[in-house]
Amino acid sequence: MQPTPITRERIAATEAVIRRFVRRTPLVRADLSDFGLSPGPLTFKLEMLQHSGSFKARGAFANLLLREVPSAGVVAASGGNHGAAVAYAAQRLKVPATIFVPDITSPAKAELIRNCGARLVIAGSRYADALAASEAHVAETGALPVHAFDQPETLLGQGTVGMELEQDAPDIDTLLVAVGGGGLIGGIAAWYGGRIKIVAVEPEAAPTLHDALAAGRPVDAPAGGVAADSLAPRRVGELMFSIARTTIAEVALVSDDAIRQAQAALWTALRVVAEPGGAAAFAALLSGRYRPASGDRVAVLICGANTTAVNFDS
């Protein structure tokens, strides 16, 4: 296996390039007892406050700023958040963008993509369908493909989340991160390089990394559940897998009900709105699928908030 091109040095260099286009998202310090769990420190990284409503803006800007963009512009396949991020970055940089999404994409994400001025194309019922359609578009037009998770620049951009978190919360020793295709956790794990415990969290209905680790390579996995528009590609990326197999401590699988309960708890205790994929990492803590050891200093990444408004108090 070839060495990964995703290094701390390259992540830091990428951060310097994208810095003026992305937000440094805040932390919220809380306690596990705020959520009915045994007392212990708890830190949330609020990446859902990023431009376009998710961490994906980091990878999108990294691609558009570090690669040569042709006159045909850029094209992306997405469950929604990556498409919104590429559309936003393209709008800021005055680049044409075409975004392919499956029909499971939430109305909130589709509207965000359109509002950024991108051309939106509905293609099939799963991310894999949208990806195939986007690849055909690239072959026809020569547009630059911006992959949601299996592109070096994407992982380098997402890795800047880890860089920020280590600078702002150097005391944490455990981090829970939701996994879809794995670009986010791959970039973060490359930044930390094993210096903290990183726990991957996936829906039971879309166990992409879980199944890949069991098989020893990325394999096709189920792609369903309440978070299917953000955490259900067919398989994890090759780039992230080469990182994950040596740096991810464990994978916790959570139910759809646990994800919904985590959404409600974040709203009740913190008045934080998270989409299902954005709340998945916290669902592992709340449901007991991941139990921190006594004295652990735990952080949770809330990675997205592109959802239709929900009255969690009802």
C-alpha cells in the first residue's frame, strides 16, 4: 500500500490557503451529566456553523483553490452537503458548478444548492447513482470532478477541523466523528496521527467503515437509514481507509432512533440544531454504544445542520 498523501504538513499548508474562505467554528464545553450520563467533561465542536451548513466547505475550497479549474467549471455528486459546499465555494470563486444528487436529498439541501446558483440535477435514488451521472458529465464536458471524500484535496481540507480542534481543545483525549465516505474522519485522523483516541460512528443501516474493516478493504455496504442523505455512500474511500485501519480505535454503530434522540437532546440541552448525520456521533454517547472510561476527556463533532426545521419540543 502506498503512503498516504494526507500529512500534517500538507493539512497545515491547506489551512493557510483556505483560511479566509472558511469559518473557525466554535467549541461548547458541557458535561456528560447535562444529558443524564455519568459526570465527565464533554466538548462539542460546532462545525454545523460552517459556511453551507457543514464541514464540507473546507474540502470544497481546498479542491477549487489547489487544483486547476477548467472553463467548464466543476461538478460534484453528493447526498446534499458536499453539493451545497461545492456550490457555495463555486459561487464565491465565480466558477460554474453542476451538482448531481439522488432523490433522497432533503429539500433543505436541494434549496441551498440552488440558492448558491449551481445547476442541480436529480439522478437516481442513492449517492452511487448521482456519482455515476456526474462521471458521465465529466466525460462529456471536461468539468473538474470534486469528489465528496476520495480526493486528496478533500481530505486535506477536512483535516483542518482536526488542526483547529487540537489548537482550541488540546486537553481532549477522545473524539467521536460520524462516518459516511470517510473524508472527514480520514483527514482528522491524519492530523492527529494516533495522539488521541478517535471513534468512528456510523448508522446501523449504513456500516461502510465497519464492513470495510471487517473485510480488510473497502466493500459495498447497505446504504439506508434516517441519515442516508449524508452518511450512506456505497463504500468508504480508498484514501481514508489506508488511514483508518491504523488510526481509528473502534467503530460504534447507532440506530435511527438513537440518532433522532440525539437530535432532540442537542436541542433540549444546548439549543443546537443538527441534521441526522450531524447528530450521529453524539448518538453513540447518548445511547451507550460508546462508553467513555472514567477520566476520559471526550469531544464530539457536530458536523452538519442542513435539515428542515423540526419542533423537538413537541
